Amino acid sequence: MAEPALPPISLTVDLDALARNYRTLAAVSGVEVHPVVKADGYGLGAVPCATRLMAEGARTFYVARAAGGLTLRAALGETPTIYVLDGCDGDSAGALRAANLRPVLNHPDQLRVWTAAGGGACGLQIDTGMNRLGFRPEYPPEPFAGLELVMSHLACADEPSNPMNRRQRDAFAAVAGRYPGVTRSLSNSSGCFLGPDFAFDAVRPGICLYGGGPEGRPDDRIAPVATLTAEVIQVRDVPTGESVGYSRGFVADHRTRVATCSAGYADGVLRSLGESGRGRVWLNGALRPILGRLSMDLLAVDVTGADVATGDRAEVFGAHRLLDDAASAAGTISYELLTSVAARVPRRYPD
């Protein structure tokens, strides 16, 4: 039976590659891997990604918001442990307890709210230098009933030589020692590659699961997971002196063959790809420049001298236009490129 035709733009998620990255991170870190599936699995679908990771052995997951945790619990059942990184407040504590979700408590008010709601299993975050969330290391709470996890977050792990990594590691070790028998977790994706001193009991990777390199550039150890492609819906010749797109963003200095593809900023393809001069897509065997400004639903590609026709597909990122390279060309990071893909773009999970 022939595969159904792809929609004009689609995001294909290779769950086998996701599983390979999970196994790589487990091997590199040498400890349990607790996947981060916040922001709907970095835009790839938290439920299908977590379901596959459970099949690989994952039993603990992290989301940012209570709503994400409720969605995951409803889909995955009672087996996995699910932590909510934002913690809780008076409105959410009861719902978290009812759904067996564990807040990561970040300040004394959250600890008081959770205790007043009846308490139970939870995590504790220590702010070791990022100044984002967490108790200051000078004022950690005393050990309390229900505490199952103590964690912190590295600010510069994608820069292995940055001395802040060691300062944070040592500060975390000192505070975590106050809570014997509690799971300790410090390292994010990049931290998995910093060595055994940073591993503690469990690591919490995100972007490396989904195909981004640990230092913001492609890494042969990390397999591409997401492929965003768009259909060529028209091909035309643009004479010398004529322009392409809004505000004459590209003016042809020679006769130029242009393919119009069904992807634009309403799909989450960043406009900066068309303005940096470095935007490329993979189309019929080569990387080809994006021309002019992106439209809401369309982008233009220089296919001069190439055998390109309507119905061909351009890869915005994937196995040939690696995620980190595409992000760099857009002047951003792989996290933003993935999480910017719009809800209107169909996600596909081939067998």
C-alpha cells in the first residue's frame, strides 16, 4: 500500500533516533536518564516521545507547567514519575496531588503551600548561580517528609571549560549532602558530557534527546530526530533586475530560477532565515539559498541550474540541514527552532 501524500508542510519525528539518543546519553553519563519533555516535547509531541522513551526504560519525566503534567499523566498512566519544574501555588497544589504529579519546590512560599495542601512526594531546586528558580544555597530548607529529589541547573554546560560549571557543581554537592537518600540531579543535556563528577544520581537531558548537539553545534554522537519539509508549489524564472518577495528583499543580478515553497513564519520558520543571507534549505541533493523575505506561508529558494519541479520537497532542517546549523543561520539556538514550529504543522511519526 502506497504511503499517503505528505501535506504541504510537515514535521517528521524519528522516534527510533530519539531512542538512540536516549541510549547515548545513558551511556555517556553512566546514570539514569530522566527526559525533559516540557514545551510539548520541545515541539515534537510530549506524549509520543515520552511513550517511546518509556519503552526504552525511562520512568521519570520533567515538564514545566502543571497542564503539561496532567496531559502526560492522562496519556501514560500511573507508572512514570512526573515532576513539574514550576512548582506549585495555592491554586495548583491540590490538582497536582490528585494527579500524582510532583512539584519541584523553588522557594519557601511553595514549600508552605505544598505542606498546607497535604504534602507528599516532591522535588527541591537549589539555585547554584543561575538566579532563575530555586532556594539560595545559603538558605536551604531543613529535610522534610516527602522530599524525593534535589536538583539544580547548570548555566554554562554548553561551554565545557567555563569555570562556572565547577562552581555550580561544588555548590550543589555541598547542599545536596544535607539530604541523604534523596535523588540528586544536576546535569542537563550538555552536562551529560562534562564527566562523572557532574552525573550524580540522574541526568535531565532535553535538547540532545531531540537532535541538538551539546555545545550548540552538530555532534556525531547525537542523531537527527526532527525533519521539517515543505513542498515546492511553483517554479519560475526571474529576469535580471526583478525582485523576489516583500520590500524587494532580493534583486536578481542574473536570470534566476526560483522555487516557491509552502513554509513561512506562520509555520514557525523564522523570518531571520531570509534576512541573514545564510538561510539554506536542502532541495534535490544540495543546500540552496533562501531568497528575500519570508512570507507568512511561503519562502523562495534559488534553484538556478537545478532540476527542481513542483511537488519536490525542501528540507528546512533534518538529516541534510542539521538542526544546529539551521539555527545558527537564523541567529538563534536549536531549542527555539524546534519549539517555534507552529501547531498547524502536522507531526508525523513513521513506523
